[in-house]
Amino acid sequence: MKTFEYDLLSFPMTRKTSLADMQASLNAKGAEGWEVVSISSSEFANVGHTVFLKRETTTVGATA
């Protein structure tokens, strides 16, 4: 059975993150095997963007 682990990246609006900075962060996570599952954007209270990521975990003795 496949198992996954999850991570979050946050890009607050107050940080003035450029698209190039966001792309670099996502590419770095992708190189570690992370995959974007969803992105949540909110202007409420200047939250910014939250990126939800997942990657498959390697379980010893697992069968495909």
C-alpha cells in the first residue's frame, strides 16, 4: 500500500514574494520528490498563498 507524507509552504502577501521566488521554492521541493496537491489563495487578512504538497514515503518491506 502506498503511503504519503505532507508539507505546507506559505507565501505571505506581506513578504512581497516574487513569482520567481515562489517558482524557485517549488522547484527545490520538487527536486526532493514533493508534488503540489493544491494552492489556496486568500486576501483575507493578507494571508497570501498556501501550497499543499505530498510525496510518497518509502516503506521497508512494502509490496507494489
